[in-house]
Amino acid sequence: MRKAGIVKKIMILVMILALPGFLYYLLTVKGKNRYKPLPFFGPKEIANTSHKIRGKDVPDTIYHKLNNFALTDQNGNKVSFKNFDKKIFVASFFFTRCPNVCSTVNSNLSNLEKVYAKNKMVYFVSITVDPEHDTPAVLKKYADKYDAGNNWLFLSGDTTTIYNLARKGFLVNALKAGEDDFVYSDKLILIDAEKRIRGYYSGTSITDMTKLNDEIKVLIAEELRKVDKPLY
């Protein structure tokens, strides 16, 4: 009887997690799009090209995109845009000697990562702001603490690349303020398959984590509309 109750709770949880994205899929693929699309963050400009809406020419918009980067993961593998071709990913910044906030953020990420552990379309990327200490070997040990799956990469590199990537790419703060003291954002950043920023979420907020989970599913549904068959 007790086992049946546990199974029932698990099924209810799965339905709650799956429902928002599934409804979006039904409304966009099978019917009219009644959902408001996710916004685009960062600077934008008007292109010289246009598209038609109800017979009228509407100028295209060029949205902010990440530049390609070259970093190294916890297994010593090189990581660049090639690893995220037609993928959605959630990025964050941290360092392994961080006393409190990083533990909360990565614990929440660990729970979310397991929801998408078998989804080949969704990745999680945690970038250290302390690369001089956080070598791939250190990151590997840290990743094991959170039982990170193959779709969760912990990245290191040189400080110039990482800090520029944070400020100019992800549009968040990242810098060294003193010995073992770093300024960085606790935000989780949702990146679509075109490498555009689609959302910011507090990694310490359960409400924001739930919103992030829902909006990952919205992006999955957006990608499904572009192809004849699912990518995941």
C-alpha cells in the first residue's frame, strides 16, 4: 500500500513537470499559438531584410548572440559551440571554493538536470570564475559531488576568456575582487539553439527554478516546430 502511494506521488510529479511544455506543444503544433513566446535579452538592431505579416513588410530584428568560446570540461575535453549545435543549454557561473550560494544553486541545478538526463537536446553548463584553482581535475571531483550526468558540463579556461564571455556574451558580472574573492552572478541563463539569451533566473529561488523548467519545455516546443520529427 505504501509503495503504491509512492508510485502515485511520482506519477503526479512527472505530470506536473511535463504539462506546461506539452500544452505549449499542443497549442503551437496542433492548434493556434496562444502562448506568449519567450523574450530575447540583450542589445538588438533592425536588419536590412524583412518578412511579411498579413501582407505587410515587417523589418527583421537581429538579436544578441553569444560568440563562440573555447573552454575545457571536467573530463579534460575541449568545449565550443560544436558541442551545442541545435541544443538548448542553461549556463551559470560559480567557483568550487564558494562557501554558500554556489552550493544552493548547484543543488537546485542537480535536481533540474536529472529531469533532462535522457534528453539529448538540453545541456547544463557551469563555468568557474576561479580557473586558476578550478582545474579540470578539481571540477571533476566537484561534479561528482552533485552526481552530474553527461549533459552537465563544468568548464574552466583562462580568466580573460571567461570574464569576457560573462560580460559580453551572457551579460552578467564576473571578476576577481581579491584573494579568494569573486564577484559573479547567481543567475541561471537560458540559451536557445541559435545561441540567444531567452531568460534569467535566480538559482537560489525555487519559484525561478520551476519557471526555468517550464521555459526549457517552451524552447523544446519551439524547436519541434522547426522540424518534421522530434530532436529528443
